[in-house]
Amino acid sequence: MIFSQGVEAKLIAAVRQVASEEILPRFKSLGEGDIATKSRADDLVTVADREAERRLTEVAASLLPGVSVVGEEAVSDDASLRDAIDTNTCLIVDPVDGTWNFANGLATFGVILSVSHEGKTVWGMIYDPVGDDWVVATRGEGARFVRADGAEELLRFKDRPGLQAESSMGYVHSYLFHGDERRRLFARLAEFHKTDALRCSAHEYRLLARGVVDFCVSPVLNPWDHAAGCLIVEEAGGVARMLSGEPYRPTVRSGRLVVASSEAMWNMVASTISGAESSI
């Protein structure tokens, strides 16, 4: 592990404190000028995103000296900061994942942190400020769901004999696919029992890790969205790979990511949607 359990506990405590001071007080209380757009009209950033990331960056400097911080909002201003993941030890921060939901008064948002070392995710945490609970994993040490009172539940996927697409559910970021690929994808999604999206990777990965849904599919590989969730799912016994078969790493920048509760589920999902993939 890159840092001790004591440092992990302090980092988790800091996330809870920052959420209680910078995020929750602004939920449903954003004023004029507190919301801005980034790459498109529905790609939002709020004062809560910026202040939470600033605070967590300060925490990292104190608890993890020498570690590079790769924050979603900082990368939005300077894309070259993302390059640190390739070689450095990094704390990757999504200060408010699900900002569109947050800005529109929907309580489906979270804080995502992960630590990468030499291009590989070694620790990840997904925190729900509303519920004050989190899922967390360290590579090689399993994944846990932790409640505010400290009660823990080991996360481990159960066997699902006789898997069929028509009884499987998952999250597919279909709005991020475009043109003919999107049309082909929609035709194939009909084979599953249910596919939708929460506009929040934090809660999608939490529900996958807890066995509520079976898979997630995304064509956009922002490391702050996926690094922690993929590690947590893998440590719970699941699979996180690109549709090409390449293992997911936070350094991967293009392709289609399929994360599933088992090898059999990954193969079924990949087989079902592979015909939709365009040349990339």
C-alpha cells in the first residue's frame, strides 16, 4: 500500500469534512453565478466542485507529500496535468461527481478519490455525502462498504448461474456515443432487461459493487470517473476491461470500457454490444 491505514483514515475523514462544509451546504442553495458550463451546455461546474477540490488538494499536500494531485477541475483548466498519472504517484480527485444532478437538486452525486502508482490504481474510495457512507478498496486487500458508524460489509459478488441478457441490468452511457454507433448500440441494448444511466459514475459503481446491477459501459475514460470504481469492482471479484480486451488502467484514454460483476457477465455484455463499436 502507498500509504498507511492511519493516513487512509485521515484522508477519509477529510473527505467527509470537506463534503459537510463545501458540498452539502450548497446543495439546492446554489446562487446566481455559482454554476458555469465547461465543454457543453450540460457539462457543469459549480462553486462546490471548485472549493471541494481546492480543499482536498490542500489535504493531499499535508497527508501525502510529494504525491501529484490530478483533479477534474484543475485538468479542465490545464489538460497537461493529467499526464502525471502515466509516471507519478497521484491522488485523482472528482470533487463532485454527478455535478449536473447536484446543480439541478437531485441527490445522486458523490466524491470520488483514487490513488495511482506508476499508471495503476492502488486505492479508491467513493463517498456519498447524503448518506455519509462509502465504498473503498486497496489493491489486493478486497473491497468494503462502510457506514457512518464504522460498520463494515465485505463486498463480494455472488455466483449467478445461468446468466442471460434478458435478466441482466446495467448502466450504459449511451448519450456519450454518437452517430451510427449510438443507433447500433440502442438496437443491441434491447436484449438486456434494463439499461439506463444515473449521470453519476459514483453511484453507478457503488450499485454495481454492491450487486444491485450487473455491469457498466462507458466510451469516455476520464480517470476521476473510473479509476476508483474499477478497482473496487475488481477487488469485489468483478472484471474491468476495455472492449478490446485490454485491462483498464487510468492511463487509457480511448476505447469502450466494460465493467462487470464476473468474467461470464463481461463476456456476455461485450459480445452483445461489440457490433455497435465504430472504428476508433
